[in-house]
Amino acid sequence: MTVAEWLSVGALALGAAFFFTGTVGLLRFPGTFARLHALTKADNLGLGCVALGLALQADSAWVAAKLALVWGVALVAATVSAHLIARYTLRERGGTGRAPP
Amino acid sequence: MAAGGALSLPLAFLLPLLTALVVFLLGARRAPWLPGIGALATVAAVADAVRHVAAHGPQAYHLGGWMPPLGVELYADGLAALMLAMTAAVGLAVTAYAGPYLHDGHHHQEAERFWPLWLVQWAALNGTFLAADLFNLYIMLELVTLTAVPLVAITGDRASLGAAMRYLLLALLASLAYLLGVALLYGGTGTLHLRQVGELVGAGGPAAVAAALITAGLLLKGAIFPLHTWLVPAHSNAPAPASAVLSALVVQAGVYLVLRLWLWTFPALLSPAVGWLLGGLGAASVLYGSLQALRQSRLKPVIAYSTVAQLGYPLLLLPLAAVPAAAAQAWQGAAYYIVAHGLAKAGAFLAAGNIRYSLGHDRLAGLRGIAPELSVSVLALGLAFVSLMGLPPTAGFLAKWQLLSGALGGGQWPWAAVIVLGGLLAAGYGLRVLAMALAAAPSDEPVRRPPQRLPRRMVAVPLLLALAVYLLGVSAVPALRLLEQGAPEALG
Amino acid sequence: MIDRAFDLLLIGGMLGLAVQVVASRALFRSVVLFIALGLLMAVVWARLAAPDLALAEAAIGAGLTGALLLAAYRALQPAGEAGDAEPAALPRRWALVAAVLSGALVAAIGWAVLGLEPPAASAGREALARLGESGVKSPITAVLLSFRAVDTLAEVVVLFAAFLGARVVAEPLGRAGPGPRPDPAGGEPVLMPLLLRVTVPMGVLVAGYLLWSGGHQPGGAFQAGAVLAALGVLLRLTGRLQPVAETSPAERLALVGGIVLFSAIGLAGAGMASAVLAYPEGWAYTLILLIETGLTLAIALPLTLLFSGSAGLRWRGR
Amino acid sequence: MMAAAYGLLPLAALLTAVATAAIVFALGDARRRQRTFWNLFGAGTKLALVLLMAHGVLQGHTLEVAWPALPGATLRLVADPLALLFAVLSSLLWLITTVYAIAYLEGSGQRARFFGFFSLCVAATFGVALAGNPFTFFCFYELLTLATYPLVVHRGHSAALAAGRTYLGYTLGGGAALLAGTAALYVAVGEQPFTPGGMPAVAEWADRAPVAATAVLALLLGGVAVKAALFPLQGWLPAAMVAPAPVSALLHAVAVVKAGAFGVVRIIEDTYGYALAAELHVTPVLSALAAVTIVYGSVRALAQAELKRRLAFSTVSQVSFITLGVAAGSQLALIGGLAHLVHQGLMKITLFFCAGNYAETLGEHRIDALNGAGRRMPVTSAAFTVAALGMMGAPPLAGFISKWYLGIGALAQGQGWVIGVLVASTLLNAAYFLPILRRLWLLPATRDWPARAGRAEAHRGLLDPVLLTATAVLLAGLLAATPLSPLGWAARIVEQGYPGL
Amino acid sequence: MYAVETLDLAIALFLLLNLLAGLGRVHHGPGAADRMLAAMLFGTTTVAVLLLLAEATALPALRDVALLVVLLAAVLVVAFTRTPRREEER
Amino acid sequence: MTQAGLYTLAASALAGIGVYGLIVRRHLLRRILALNLLGNAVFLLLVALARRHPGYVDPVPHAMVLTGIVVAVSATALALVLARRYYAETGLRHLPEDEG
């Protein structure tokens, strides 16, 4: 196996580990905000690693670019989603309705 | 790559569809004449298709020039041509009737909504009768359902919304059951073409499961006992033109497909036991529907239950089709039944619509001493009911005669008994209505609400429909000769 | 080995989710689980070598249906209503009957599919063999827009009919659709514009890409239309698009223009080519692309309007 | 050319009545004069056409129209002498009844509906008469049921509706039996025209399957027996008395019961043939039923206090003479039965018109209120007397002629008991008619009838029809020996058609 | 390359397991937000699975699917948070 | 068992779950969900059957399912709109005959 392939395997394994962490966090952490934290960060890192690993296997730059794009969009989506859910939860608990700082 | 067949076949689907689209584009208020033009064009296309079938035998049109199994075939044999023609007659009538009904100042919004829905439905019905492709039929059926449900709910009152909801859920279930069966058939034969599937499918277990699923779905759409529960609230709460198309066309399309599929696609599975089962359901529909119709206190539910009853008759063909001495006549009777019922039922619902429109209610007890202004509508109602009773000189009678002769000829007297009994029960509920209309007003009645004036066209249309039933009652020979085109050999 | 394990896990997850959707006591849980099931179905399609379906499922199953279900759930679960107001479940013995019935259905279908021999010839095989005659390179696009074009035409009409039907039964404008925005005083979340700035142009690009790629690889009008519709939903939810009671002429044109175009080209086939819905020699690819463009709008707009619960939408930027 | 024109006559006559109905419906209630014109014009034209047909038949033309309704089932109208006997009767009495009804219903509501269905009813009767095969017969037979229903419930009150329900219950039930029988017959032997002496194919079939053939015959007879009011299916007839007098006249004399009796003739003589029916042991049952009905009807009539109800039970009794004549199985009896078809019609219509006149002019429905009415309404009462005596069988009136033929015909067959029935019937007839005559002429008036509009008698429109029919009763008896009298025509039918009896 | 593809699939399998485990949160809640959160996990993980499958089964179009899922995942969250809130969503 | 066989069985099980849900559950939204489950089962069956052929994947069922998905979302959307209106007019979340 080539170096790239080794790197790819490593990245994928790391990604899987991140995902695992995120899931454990989601299941074990107390409180919505804690779970939110754990999940969004870990999962998106995981996705990033997986994308990186796959990009290393890719035959063309086009595929790699697409993987990068997927990750990029995922980051934006996750950021906004986490934000929205946090706001929602705050308000649900009788907060001010304002976004957390 | 040749289309073969008459161009009027695809036109019968495309013309009403295009009309619907253009009506929507322009708005019904801006082009009130457009639905009429579209209806006439559709009728012309159907007439041409019928002419082709009568003159040159069954017509197969290969859309896109692709032969089955690759492409979708439109196929018009005598049966399909008959259905198209009946639909055209009812369609034209409903289009003519709905104009004044909807554009009288009360129903502006309904008019905007009714026209595209109804014209799309017409296209879908024509598509249902023409499609020789199991999956295309699925889409056509869905199209019929999704246009029929809003027509039920168009008045927006509680009863009609509930009826529409129930109808939609059951119709979707029915479609999925049908599609499940189609999936199995395609998995076993690699084709979706009706007759090709019939040649390849055999009588094995998978075919039986597929046939059962498909039939269950279609019986639900065709409101056959005990899957009829949705029909009466849906059909009796819809506005008159909608009730007419729902009862005369939409449910009949389900029954038509039951016959079409069992005779063309699953003949190998049509064992006596299966025939008896399906015929038994038909018979149960006839008896149950009629008995329920006898118990209603409002006019529209009477007519709706009569639909349940009338839909049962064509199914009696299935046990008779396997009896050589009975098959040919029963086949003619069953097909003619659908035509006769379609025209008579549309006439009855439109006439009932006039009564309701004018009096503001349709309680049977309130029909006593009905105003002379309504006498033509009452006459039309009466004439239509005579056909539903199967009495001469109507198309309903000729259909009944053929079906009865078939049953007797095959020595199948239980079915004959059902036919005779069903006729008597129909006479019972029909005359219950007519007696009310002939009765004098009770003397202690307070001053009656003056009936709302009926537009002339609304008076004429139901009468014309009813008279058409009598025209077809004088001779069924042309229609039955058309029916011979492409009839299954066993029934020829 | 891993393949098998993956499939079994996927199937197990899918069925488990489905059971939960039915069995879950809280309706909201059912809805969320159903949305999750949609995502899982996308993976199922991927496993079954059906990327076209995975695309459609991702766009429609996960995106649109989810949004529709959530909005409907909220509308049927009014504020301030305590507890779960669902009607009581069926008595136990009826549930048992239902279970027996469903079990019988499962057994019947299972028995039927196991007895089903793959046919020697099939429409699909012929479609693949004659792909060259269709004018496009993607077999599914060839089936959808050439071999069985009438299905596609009818199906877009189904969508149009659903829109017409929704117009008949929809609630009045103020109450239909996803409802008023929650809390005007709180303003919009600060990150929302960012989301829109990324998602909307990206979505349009992706839709265009899917539309274009339909000719030779998975993608096409459905998927493109569904993506646009999802964007429409997003814009409607964030107030960029406001519901209105009238369908504008432009909207009318978008709703039916694609169908009219499709029908017209189809009819022209009777004169210019061999049959209705046939394309003239050499024009197939161009015409298919043209039709698909029209259909993309004819799919996107009614879906958005169905979600919005309104007859039309107006742009009201920010 | 001429022959072709003759061929279209049956259709033309049928359409005349249908067109009259359509025009009357279309005119609506308000246009009285136009309606009267069209009514009379239609009835007159139809009578003229029917007489022309009779002329054509005498000339030896074949008058036949046929068009296929279904493969294997033809709508066929044939003017044979038997058909014309009934057709002439119905057309003539239609004209007269129309005149009477116009006067009778003066001022009442829903007249367009009444006269429309009235015309339709006659069209159906005409179709029953000219039906050339069982299918056609059935079609018009059912049409008759439908067309008469609105007439029965014409008054629209709840008693009328109840009577209408009874009427339909019986007749549609009978129709169902007839339908089943006719369809079974077609299935067994295919389509056969009515053939004097019986259809050969039916004979062959009965050889092969006697049980089935008997069952079908029973169904067919059961179907027509309802309208013929044969015991025990007579219940509807007295109930239908709630209808206006012209309708009663129509039901009893012209259309409904006659269609039933005529059906018995067609089925026994022209479908199975007497010989076969006898072989299947059906005719004895039929004669027994007819005899029972004759006696039963008369006995019940005795007990009725209301004039129209008494007449109704009298009809039950009298119509069965036709059935008896058919079932007896001799030429003479058949001649008597067929002649009675006409004679009973003339007599009974006269009686009902008279009853209508009493009701209309004096307001009396009960027999015991008619004391002295003869002096007050001499013309009506004279007509009533003639018809009543005819019913009893007093020579030389019409009733005597038919009963005479029946009696000697039965004797010729060795069925002496028929004489007993005839005698019993005559005695009973006398017992329920003579008291009426006594009240009319001999007893002093017990009531003080106010003179309406200064008139003592019923007015012209009600009186002329009565005079006409009463005269016809007289003439039918006096001129019985001439070839064109009802008896002469019946004899011609039997001699030409049933030489084998 | 066989080995790499198998590895991709193995990782996809592992992620699938993760994903199904996360469903526990949908089940337990307790809040509506927690349920949505779990659904989000579902989304991200599905994307990763799809990307892996694209490589493992040589179906490049699955990457487009993944792109669609990430693009539209936000729509659901917005649909969830931007419609009127109800009291009871357990 | 082949992969396709596995998925066809899964499809039948899914269909059973859908039908069970449709019968047992009465809330309109749940019924609509159940119908969608049933729809997914049918689609899955079609696609799994398309995969049985040696050497090729049948594109026709794929096209059918693609069409079916659009039809299903149309029907679902209409059903949801109708259910909302029905609820708004009657206050019921189930059909009247399912009461008690």
C-alpha cells in the first residue's frame, strides 16, 4: 500500500473514532446543551476526517473538490443548526428568546 | 418504430389535459367557453377512436413509437371504446351542466377550482380506459384519485371534508396494494404490458398473490362490498357535477379494471372458486347496496347506495365467464351495465342536484308536492331510476336481460336470482323516491320556500342524459357489435 | 462478509425504525423517526445500486416530506393542549387481528417473492440494449423521458393535481402552511443569513448540475426540482417568501408551462417523428433537456406551494 | 310500396301515442286548450291508424316492424288478428276515455302529468297487443306497469300512495317472474315469434325437459296472472280504486287487467300451444284458478258498500272468464273468451264512467246513497243499467254472447262444471247488480242533491262517452253475428289461427 | 485496491452502528430538541456513510447524494425551529 | 440468500408494518405515516427485484420508483393539507367512525 493509502486509512479510522465519540456523547452526556456540544463538534470533525480519507483515495481532483465541498457545506449547516437548536431550547425553557452570545 | 393505431387515442388523453392546463393558465373566469371547447374536442377525439375501433378492430398506439415491453401502449378495443364513449357523453353533460351551476355568482371560487380538476380527471379516466400498461394504469389511477378527492371536498363543509379524508386514505391504500401486485408481476414477467403479462404470468403462487393484491386494491377503488364504506359519504356530500362524475365514472373505472385485468391478464387464475368469490362480492354489493338505499331518508344517499348496488352487477360476469354457455351474453351484459349505469347515474345525480339547488335540501319527506318548476328534473330523475331498476325500455334493462340470459343459459340460477332480486329492490328504492315526488303536498304545510329558479341548461342536461339511456334501451346492437372488437376468445 | 453484515444491519435498522414509527407512543417521536427512516432509505437505495433514487430520497424523502410532516404535526397539535390527545388505540383483540392480517400479508408477499424467478427477458434489459436509440446516455432518463415518457408526463400532472386539490381543501391563508414566524421580537437568529447565503446559491447550482447531469448520469428533473423545492421551503420558513392568496401569472406559467411544453413536443412527435411522444431524429437529447428544464419548475413550484399552503408566493427579501 | 307503408303502420301508431305523451308533457299544466287538442288529435289519429291496420290485415297484408334490441332479442310488432282485437279495443276506448277524462279532471291539478302518462299507458297497451314475441311482450308489459303507476297515485294523498305501493308490489313482482320466465324461455329455445298453436321449438324442448318447461310456463303465467288479477294475486286491483274514475276505467277495461288476460292468451295459445299446456297439466290448474276467481270476485263484490269497490271485485270476477275461455281448450270457448275481452271492456268502462258521473255530479260514492238517482240522472243510469245487465249475461247484450260461447265451448270439451260456474256467476252478478238497479230506479231519493250549475245530468263531456260505450254494449250483442263484431272477429281469429283446437 | 474498499465498507458499517445507537436519543428525548439533535447526528453520519459507499461500490453519484443531504439537513432544522412551538412534543 | 432476496423479504416485512400501523393507529398523521411506510415497502420491493438479474440492474423499476416517489409526496402533501383543514373544521384528528 502506498503512503497515501496509509494516510487514508488513518484518516478514516480517526473519523470513525470521532463519530463514535459523538454518539457516546449524545447518549451519555447530561443536558441538551452538553449533548449539542459533543455532537456537533465530534461529528463534523468525523465527517472531515472521513472526507479527507476518501479524498486521499480519490482518482481525480474533481472528486476531492466535491468531498471538500460536502464538508464545507456540512460545517455551515451544522453551525447554523446547532445555533438554532440552542436558541430553540433556550426559549423552550423560558429564556429570553435571544440567541446565546 | 411506428405508432400504429389511431392518433385519437393519445388525443383522448392529451386534449382534456391541455384544456385543463390552459384553463388554469388563463383562469376559468376569463375563458368560460374554454372548458366547453375542450370537451367538444375530446368528444371528437373519442368519436374518432370509436369509429376506428368499429371499422378496423382494436387499435394499439405505441407512444413514442416504442413497442411493449419497452414502451407504453394505448389500446382501444371494443370495451375500452365503449367506456371512452360513455365517459365522453357523461363528460360533455357534466361540462355543460357545471357551467351554469358554478357560474351563478355563489360559486366563483369553486368554478376556478372545479374546471382544471375535472378536466384533468377526464384525461385520467380516458387514460385509465386506454392504458395497456400496468404501471401507467397506476399513475392514471392516482391521478383519478387525487382529482376525485378535492371534488368531494369542494364545498368545504364538515361532512364532505371527513368523507374526502376517508376516501383519500383508502384510495391511497388501494393504489399501493395495486402497485405492490404490479411489482410482483413485473418481477416475474419482466413486462408491464397487460396482455404480455397475461401470456407470461401463469397460475403460480406469486401470480395469485399479485392478482389478490391488485384485485383488493381495485375493489376498494370500485367500492365493492365490503370495501364500499367510503363511497356513500363521499358521493352524497359532493356538489352535483362532482357526484355525477364520481359515481358514473370514477368508481366504475375501478370495476372496469377488475374485469379488464381478470379477463386479459389473469384468465389463467380465474378458477371457479375465484369467480364465485368475486361474483359473490358483486352479489353482496347488489343486495346490500339496495337494502341500504331503501333505508335512506335523503335523496343523494339513496343514489349513492344505488351506486354501490349497481357496481356489483358487472362482477357477476366473473363466475359466468368460465361457463361457456353463459360467457358471451354475460360479457355483453356486464359491459352494457357499466355504460347504462354511467349515463343513468349521472342523470340521476344531476337531477338530484337540481332539486337540491332549487329547494336547498334533498330530504325525501320534503319532496312531497314538489314545485312544478322542478317537474322536468323530477321526470329526469324518474327516467334515470327506471334504468337503474332494469326495466324496459332502457339500457339498464337490456344489460340486465343479457346478464340474466347468460346466468340462466349457464344454469347458474343463484346469479340469476340475484339479478332479479336486485332489480326488485332497485324498484323499491327508486319508487320510494318517485312516490314522494308524485305525492301531493301535505295540507298542513306552511308556505313553501319558493324554489330558486333553475338555469335552463341545468334543466335540460339531466333530461338529455336520461333520454340517452332510453335511446340505448331501444337497441344495444351497435354497442355490442363494437364490444366484439378484441373481445377475449372465450367471450366472443 | 462485510457486505452481508452491512445489509443485515441496514435492514435491521430500517425495520426497527419502521416498527418504532408505528409503535412509538408519542407522535412527534414517530415523525422524527420517519424522517430518519427517509435518510436510511437513501442508504438502502445506495446499497441497491440505485443512486437516482438515493438522490430523490435525499431531496424529497428527507428534506421535503420531513418539513411537510413537521408543519402538519404542529398544526394538529395546538399550543396549550396538554398531553397526548390521540384517540385511544384499538382494543387489544383488534390489534391482534390486525397483527394476524399484516403477518399474513408479510407471509404472502414473502412467499411470493421467494418463488419469483427472474424472467429471461425484461423491459429493462431491452431498455439497456436500445439505450442508443433514446438519445440520452442514462438508462433511467431514457426510460423516464423516452421509452415511458407518458408516465413522466402523467406523474407531473399528478403533482399539479395535488396542488389543485390542495387549493380546494387548504385552510385560509393565515392558518395554512408552516404558520407565522415564532417570535418577531426576538428577531432572526444571527446565523440565518449565513445559512441562506451558502445554501441557496449552492442549492441552485446543485439543481442546475443535477438537471444537466440527468442526460448521462444519475440526476434529472425530479431531483433538481426537489432541490429547488427544498430551497423554496427554506425561503418560506425564513420569511423571504411570503404566502399570498393569488397565483401570479408567472407562477401559473411555471406550474403548467413544463407540462404544456412536454405535451406540445409530444404531440408534435405525431407529425415530426414516428408517434406522439417520439422525438425527431437527432433532436432527442436537446428536446429532453428542454423538457426537463420545464419539468424542473413544474416540480419545484407545486411542491413549494403545497408546503406553503398558499396559492402563490411573493419575494420579500430581508 | 303500399305494403311497405302498411308495414310501418304499427310503428306509426305506437309513436303517435308516445308523441302525444311527449307533447303533453312539454306543454305543461297551463295550456289547457292546446293539451285538449293534442290529446284528442293523438287519440283520433291512433284510432284511425289502427283501423287502417285492421283494413290492411283484412286485405291480407303483413304488418310487421322489427328491429334488433340485442343479438338474439328483437323488438317486433306484428299486427295479427288477435293483436288487432286488443288494439282496436284499446284505441277506441282511449279516445272515449280521453274525452271523459278531459271533462272529469276539469279544474284539478297536475293534468299535464296525468294526460302524459295516460298516453304513455295506451302506447304500452298497444305494444302489448302487437308484441310479436315474448321479449317485446315483456318490454311493453313492464312499461305499462310504470306508465300506470303515476296515474294510480295521481291524487297524491297517502291513501293513493299506499295503493300505489300495493300496485307496484304486485305488478313488479309479477314482472320479475315474467322476466325470469321469458329469459329462461329464450335461453331454452332462442327467439321465436308468437305462433298460433304454439312454438314448435317449445314443443321439442318440452319433450326433452318437461319439468323445466313446466316451471317456465308457471313463471310466465304467474307473471301475467298478477295483472289479470287471478286469484290469489288479485289484491292490488281493489286497492287501486283510489285512482280517479277514468284511471279505474283504464285499468279495468282497457289496459292493465286486459294486458294480463291477453298475456294468458299469448302464452297458452301462441307460445306453448294449448295441447302442450294441457299435456303439462297446466290448463286444469288454470281453469280451476279462473273458476275460483270468478266465484271469489263475485262473492267479495256482494259485500262492498262502495260502488267503485264493488265494480272492482266484479272485474276480478269477469276478467277471469277470458282465462277460463283459454283454459277450456275448445274453439268455441276461446271465441267466447276473446269476445269477452272486448265485451267486458265495453261493459266495465261504461260502469266506471257511470260511477264517476255519480261521484262527480252527485258526490256519491256509496251504493246505499244512490236511491232515486235514476230519475235524477236518467241517461247515466240507463247506460249503467245496460252495462250491468250485460255483465249479468242478459240476452241479447254483449255479456250474454260471450258467456254463451264459453258455456257451449266448455260443454263441447266435456267440462260441464264450467256451466255451473257460469250459472253461479250469473246469479251472483244479479245479486250484486240488481240491488243497485233497484235503488237507482225504484227507490225514492233519500238525499237532496243540489243542482250543480243548473244541470241535473252529468255534463256533456261525461255523458257522451257513457252513451257511446253503452250503445256499443248493445250493438256488440245485437250485431254479434256480423263478421266485424267482436264476436265475429274473435271467430275469425280462432278459425284462422287455432283450427286444431 | 480491494483491501481499501473493504475497509471503506467496514467503516461505513461501523458508522451505521453508531447511527442506530444514536437513535436511542430519539427514543429517550427528553426534549424535542434532543430528538432533533439525534436526527442531526443521523444526517451527518448518513453523509459519511454515503461518501464511503460511493467509494466502496464505485457509484460516484452517491457523492451528489451526500451533498444533497448536507444541503437539505438544515431545512429540516429550520422547519423544526421556525414553526410555532407547541407545549407537548414528547 | 442473495442480497436482492434479503431486501425483498425486508420489503414484505416493511409492508406488513405499514399495514399494521394503518389499521391499528387512528391519528390521521399516523395513518399518513403508515401509508408512506407501505409505499416505501413497495418501492423497496421493486428496486430489490431489479437487482436480481445477473449482469445488469434493471432501470425500469428504478424509473417506476422515481415516479412513485413523486406521486407519493404529492399524495402525502394533499393528505396533510386535507387533514389540517379537517382538523380545523371539526377539531378531530381521526375519522369519526374510529371514535372509541
